[in-house]
Amino acid sequence: MNLSEKICRAIRDSGYGIDADTGEKFAEYLRFLSEYNRSVNLTAITGEAEIIDKHFVDSLAAAGHIPEGAAVLDMGSGAGFPGIPLKLIRPDIRLTALDSSGKKCAFLRALKARLGIEADVAESRAEDFGRGVGRESFDTVVSRAVAELRVLAELGLPLVRTGGKVIAYKARPAPEEIAAGDRAASAVGGAAGKAIRVPHGNEERTLIIYLKTSVTPTGYPRRYPRIIGDPI
């Protein structure tokens, strides 16, 4: 079984549809990531099987929660997770990958060219993007392994239009983290988060989804040191 076939099997076994051409794009993604990771630290996960399971399959957890043709922002995209796998499985979405690291943005630009996919790459801190050109510009924001929920809510909700959503990938968030996220969401125009558990092998994956219910008040998101040091 070649690499593309292994990836297709893992993705299908997790309940997602994939054709052979898309499987080959995932295989090329894995090869390019492994090659690039030798010179730029993009991920600590380097084994083939682990990348397939912990990055590719895991990234697809939100695939069924994104509207058709949605403008999607991957906040803190890093090596492209979850945005690029979502784009490969859901080519209808209009993806923007956001990261503050120039090296990671360079990788993302090279990756999209290598895979032949359409995506925008924005090099910016999320709070600056949310106070500027990105404000209330997206239907869905996704974010994986970036920060605690209260931070994700304050940074993410200003970026989505009213009626849009922020989808935060989490393992097993504690009740205290969920409550803090709900308070932050309320302050910036969102409803309390809805938790959806997604089966993922022997591990637990939870999506916390915040719906944007009203326009974000002026002044949010705050500067990152204030967000971290002065919880809402």
C-alpha cells in the first residue's frame, strides 16, 4: 500500500469521503511538510502514521460544521492545520490561513503552490487582523491547538460576521475553561459555546462552537498582553 492509499484508508475509516486525486495531494502535503520541517520547525510530530492521524484526520473534525462556500479563516495556521486538510476535503470553502510567523507563512505559500490549491495567506497577529482588514470578514474561523478558549473567543469572534461561527478544536476542556470562554464570547458578540464531541480513535476531541450573535463592540479584541493578563 502506498502513502496515498494509506491516507485515503485512514480518512475513510474516520468517516470522511476522499478520492484518489485528493489522497495524492495529502501524500504530497506529508512529503513536503517532512522535507520542510528539516530546516524550519513546523511540527514536533514527524512520523508518517502520526501525521496522518494527529494532523490530517484530526483536522477534518470541523468539516461537517462549515457552511457550503463559506469564507473560512484558519487562525494560527502554523503548518496548515486544520485549514489545508479542510480545503482539500472541502474545495468549496474560501480559505485564508493566518499566522504571525513569516517563516510559517512562507511555508504555507509554498505549500498551496505545491498542492495547486487556491488559498490566501495573511501574515499578521490575530488581534491586529481583527482590528483591521479582517474584522467581521469571515463566515467561519477555525483554530486548533493555539490557546485557551477565552483567548480564542476574544480573538476569533471579531473576525466573523454576525451569524458566523468560531470553531475551536480542543481535547477535553475543563469546566472552568469553558465558563471563561463563554464570558469572553458574550463580551465580544457571541453566544455561549456549544460542545460537540468527535470520535478520534482512543483519544477525545471536542469542538467548541461559538455563534456570532451581534456586532463586536469597539475596543475588542484587546492587545494580546491584556487578553492574557486581564481576563474578561
